[in-house]
Amino acid sequence: MRIPSPRWLESELRDGSDIASVSFCLGEHGGQMKRGEHITLEIDRLNAKGDGVGICDGREVVVPRAVPGDRALVYLRRKRKGRFEGVIDDLIEPGVERVDPQCVHFGVCGGCRWQDIAYEDQLQIKETLVRRLVAERDLPVALWRPILPSPVQDFYRNKMEFSFGSSQDGTPQLGLHMRGRYNRVFDLETCWLQSEISNRIVDSVRTHATQLGLPVYDLRSHEGLLRFLVVRDAKRTGQVMVNLVVARYPDDGVDALLEAVLADLHEEITTCIVTLHSGKAQVALGEEEFHVRGDGHMWERCGEMEYAISARSFFQTNTLAAERLYETVCELAGDLVESDVLDLYAGTGGMSLHLARLARSVTGVESVSEAVDDARRNAERNGITNCRFVGALAEDLLADAVGEPLRYDLVVVDPPRAGLHKKAKRGILDLGPGRLLYVSCNADTLAEDLRDFVDGGYEILVAQPVDLFPHTPHCEIVVSLRRTQDWNPHSTD
Ligand SMILES: C[S@@+](CC[C@H](N)C(=O)[O-])C[C@H]1O[C@@H](n2cnc3c(N)ncnc32)[C@H](O)[C@@H]1O
């Protein structure tokens, strides 16, 4: 790996390098740093999104895929809100050793940012990051446990969302988003995240969409047809769900496309859905669902439970690692024999059903009505009778319960990445359960919420990171808290 020196740079520039100018940090630059330039930069930390950050001339430079300890020649591609964003042009001295990424799309694709870092090193970097984000808020944690690895690192996802795009000649593209380009898609050849079947489904859909000349939905004109392909692939049962999201339906072209795809993959696809999404928001959801094959559900097994999952319902994306997550939740929940549990953000009942085997009762709260229906079906399928599910926003349910004699011994929360709504935090503090379990996929919002619980009189007993997302900077964290004598329900005011 080359080490730049002034002499090296001189010869690069003399030899017609396209590097316009290179500056050294720190402080050697004279405050003239500009977009389009190169700098050498030491990465000293990761930000909450998992991007490397270094300081040059007193300004932050954010460099995706860089990790602490890296020294790199960085191209400054843009400046936003006083902060530069750069890309590594040459890794001069790696902070951790890099390995050959197995994916042909590495670097272009917006996913698998850390595929060139050995898995052991990924785990260590994640663990350091989550611990730092919690420590930065001055939160005492009695016990940090070492991160639990994912049992599988390739083909671990049970759900993938592929986007349609148009190539320059107008033919349909189908794949994933280019890194940092939310309106640009590249044609996916092979992805190591989901499964070999999923790669074949993508190929079949793209081939037939091209042959049939079906138009791709255009983000600017809002014309066209094809928007997303969502594939769900159950790791324990082998069931496969295909969900095509389109801008209009019924439509002969869509029917012809799915007929051809189902003929190609007759044996593999268990259920096939068309989702009509005529709105402008670029999300793989819609206003109506049509079942083309099967009943619109996929069955997955996770731990000892079986789960029906419908197209709109949440399910943990890494089934095998979710088994470890649920084991951790049950273990940290402690003795529940005489306990009533409130599981907020329950999804299809993933945690609720596991906890119900141990508790006197569990109440799961979930906002998506299809997921609530799935969760009820799942309780029945698994013979669980002490678990009920309520369709509501967690914050509304808690706010409406003010003054009611609600009593829960344990509250479990597993909110989306944005963390807890202020009203939900307030509602939980008002309830004042003796124990609280917070499950989070975002250490930054977790730390912010933990601050409020600690200020409200809770202490943090254990924090356990669990890796559900190999090759990315993300992981789940399970945190157990206990109410102390300083409990103060009004602390988030
Ligand atoms: C991270 S998932 C947790 C799922 C579940 N704990 C599991 O392990 O499968 C978050 C869930 O919260 C639901 N959700 C999002 N906002 C919500 C809200 N304000 N109130 C209730 N549920 C909500 C989502 O639909 C999703 O199912």
C-alpha cells in the first residue's frame, strides 16, 4: 500500500494524475479546503451512522467505509452544512486490515458497507461504537456483555426490497440503490445478502419486464408502472413470498409478467402478491393488495415459534440471529412466572410469544393492523393463550391509560430506528414498571432515550449487543433497566 509523501505526490502530479491538489491534515492546509480536492486524513471515530470521521482544518470530514485508525487519501466530493463528505481514493494505512470483498457490486451498492472488513473486526468496531454512543451520554451501565455474533454472515436476510430504475436506453433495471444516490439503481447480478433463489427471482422479473416492454415508474413525471420488488425468503421453512409493487392494477402487463416469473420459479414461490401503490411517496407499501398465488402469508420458524408474516408486517430480518436476540430478551427478562408483561412495538409477536411462555400474561401493542392480525394468528398457531394483541400507537395507548389502574411488572420496547416518541417515554415513566427492557437497532436514539429513563429513576443493569446485520455498522442492543428509589414519572417534562 503506497504511503504518500511530498515526493510521491510530486511524481503523481508530474505523471498527469487526475488529483488536482492534495493537502495534509491537520492544520497544514491553511483553511482553504474545497470540494473537488484531495486531502490526507486520519479517521479518529465513527459517527452514529457508522461512517468514518476525521478532522481537517477544524472541520469534520465524513468518509463512508472508513474506520478509526485509517489514514487515507480522501477526495472531497461535497460540502454540506459546513461539513465535508469524502470518499477514500487510496487507503494509505488501514486502521484494520482489509479483505477482498466477495460481492461484485461492493463499493457501488449502498448495502454491505463493511464487506472488506473481516467479520471479527466488524464485531469489534460495532461494539466499540455502541459502547461509545452510550458512554457519551454519561450513562452508567453495570455490565456490558460482549457482542453476540450472527450465526450466519452471508445470505442471512429474510427480506429484501429491490427497486426498479431505467437505464439510458429506457430498458428496466432492477436492483439496489447506488451508494448515496437515492434516485439511481444498478442492475443486480448477485447479492450475498438474501439467497440464491432471491437472485434468480430478480433476474427473472427483470428479464420478463424487459421482454414485455413494461415501463418503470418515473420519480419525476410520476408515470410508468413498475416500482419495487420485495422478496421474503423464510430461512427455516423455505417458503418464499414475492411482492410486486406497481403504480396501477389490474393491468395485463403485470399479469403477464407474474405469469412468466411464476412459470420460471414454479416450485420455489409459495405466495405472490401485487401491491397497488398509486401515491407519490417512494415506499414499497400501497393502498391495496392482490393475491396472485397463495394466501399472502409466509410462514417462518424462529426459536420454538412459528410465525405467519404478511406483506406489510414487520419481522426481524435475520431469522437465525433473531433466535439469539429472543433468547437474550427472555434471559434478561428474568423470572416472569408471576409477571404481567407489556410488549410495545410488538410486530407479528416475535418477542411477545417467546415471553408468553415464561410470563403470567403478555400484552403486545402494534400499530400496523396486518401485523396485529398475524400476531393473533401466531399466538393461536403456537397454542399460546396468555398473550393478547392490541392494535394502537404505543404513545396513544399509554397516554389514554393515564389514571387507569394499569400495572405491568415488565415493559419491553423495541421501537423503530427513530426511538421512542416523547409521549411513549412519558407514558412508560408514568406506569413505572419495576423492570424495563429496551431493544434497539440504533445506539444513538437508544442512548438518548436511556438518558431520560436514567433521569427518571431507572438504572441500567446489563447491555447486550447482538449482531443481526453483518457487513453493516448496525446491530441490535438489548438493555435491561430496573426502577430505583429515585423514580420520577415527570422527568421528561
Ligand atoms: C423494530 S419492530 C419490532 C418488532 C418486534 N419486537 C419483533 O421482534 O418482531 C418495530 C415495530 O413497531 C411498529 N410500530 C412503529 N411505530 C409504532 C407506534 N408508534 N406504536 C406501535 N407500534 C409501532 C412497527 O410496525 C414494527 O412492527
